[in-house]
Amino acid sequence: MAATLIVKGTNDKPAASQALVDFFAVRELGGCLFVGFPIIGSADGRKPIDALWLSQQHGAIVFDLVEGAALQGMGSRQDDAANKLESRLRAHSELVERRLLVVLVTTVTYAPALDGEGAAEAGYALATSATLAGVLEGLPTWAMATPDRYRAALSAIQNISTIRKPRAHRLISRPDSRGARLKRLEESIATLDNIQGRAVVETVDGVQRIRGLAGSGKTIVLALKAAYLHAQHPDWKIGVTFYTRSLKNQFRRHITNFMLASTGDEPDWDQLKILNAWGAPGGGERTGVYYEFTSAHGMEYFDYRAAKNKFGQDKEFEGVCELAIAQVKEARALYDVLLVDEAQDFPPSFLRICLQSLDSHQRLV
């Protein structure tokens, strides 16, 4: 059995999540473990899954994580999470045969802080640190598993493909036609690979750098990461900025599509802002990182013409950012996360403004 690929997102159960990650990290159980992912929308609102292990042997195992020792409601939580996950998987025709979902879905409540075995509700699996290995070994086997179904289930859980599919469906008349080849190519790039998927979900305190060649999907990854963080933490202030202005509508489209596909909700654009790097007075589409920073700290704002007169040709933005950094005495936190596309094209002083605009966690991507 191979090592388990671990994709660690964020949730509100950090201790239990880390205990689960530590358990899988030292064992070769195969499959893929997601923490704080996926986020599933329903009539009752967004439902983040605490953790999910997709195993070629056991299917999809949903973990209900418990931080302390209180187990009340574990049965209803397991039922709710399983029903929502099955609903998402059923939306993918390759995972359904004659109304039957071909992916086995089971649930386990994991309470690492409990001593001994704990008292589970009848009919619902409960594991502690001492019993987790045995509980997982005793899970039912995914009898209908095939490599193709495993890959399809992984794609459905990631739920990334919907944002890359073209709006108009191709009508294929011949399997060897150019249209058929294009359709196969679109399908092959529709699902993020494991490295891109981890970049979307995994989030750390401090600076996180996403690198890749031109055309490797960095902008899409950044947009999906912004949407994931917004769905998981709707109370966070999130900013997305960029060097090329034409990317603004692309970011808005990708973020909207991912939010609708994952949660059924539109983004809250008051909490998640797509910002120009420079910006100008007037609010709305004109606002930007530099402008907000100077406004928040009571500094003089320079537009392009004034900056050119003061700092010279090709030094405009670098000059205004360096001046702002030099003048700030006590930085104010304006955002919980800032995501910067094409960061290599910005002067270092702009990235320092981004850091100064963040809270103590300094989440700069």
C-alpha cells in the first residue's frame, strides 16, 4: 500500500484535524485524505466536511471530528455529512448505475481526546486515538471499486472541473474528428492534478508561494484558493490583486463559478474583494491595495501623474509604495488573506504593503 496523499485545508477543529493528519502521515494506507474539504452547498447552507479519506479499498470515509469529549449529536452529524456527500457524487453520471451510487460512503466520528473506546451511538462508528487503526481496518470493502471509478470519485470530490468546462457543449459527429479531439483535450485539463489541488486547499499562516511555468494554471489556482477560503471562512476579509488589469473579470468569473458549483451561493463581494494593485478614489471597481493602505493610515495618495513627477519614469509605483512603507508607524490590519497574482512583476515594496495590510497571521499567497 502506498502513502496517503494528505491535502490539509482549514477548519474550526485544528487539534482533531492534526491528530488525524499525524495518524495517516506515518502509515501507508493509500488514497487521499482531505482536511476541511470539500465544502458542499445545500438548502440548509454550506456544509464543510471536517475530513474525508478516499480509499481505493474502502471508498469515501467521512470523518466527523470532535475536539473534546462531547459526543452528543454524532449520529445526526454523520448522517448529514454522508447525505450531502452522496448528493454531490450522484451529480456525476459516471458514479451512478441505474440510480445506484457506485461509491461506498461510510462515516466515522473521531475524538482523539477521549480516553479508552468511548460510548458510541448505536449503529455509528466511533474512534479514539487508541482505536482508530482498528476501526479503519474494520470498515466495509468497496466492492464496486475500479481504478476509473476511484479517479472519477476523486474528481467529483475536488469538484474543480465545472469551472474549466466551456459554456457551450460540443456536438460530436465522428469520434476521430477535430471536435472530438478538442473535447478529449478539454476533459483532460478539466480536473486539477494533485499538485494544483493541494495548492488550492492547503493554507498556512505566513507567506505561501505558488510557482509554475506560463500556462500551468497559476491564475486559476489562485482564484479557486480565494473561493475556497471565502466558502470556508465567510467572515474573513479576503483580497485578490494582480498585475494585469484584464485579469479582473477572469478572477470574478472563476470565483463565482467555483462558489456556485461548490456551495450554491454567490460570493459576498463585500468580504471577498478583487482589487487593483494601485487603485484610486471613487470606491467600487476603482479601489486598490495601495489606495486603501494610504487611506487607512492617513497618508498622502499619489496618482500616476503625481508619482511620475516625483519619482520619474518607470519608478512610479515602486516609489509610491516605498514612500508609504517608510511613513507607516503602526500598521492597521485590513485583510485576513491577500492573494497576489503575477507577484514577480511587482516591486518588493508593494509586497511589503501587502504584508503590512494583514493581521498577525500574515497570510500572503
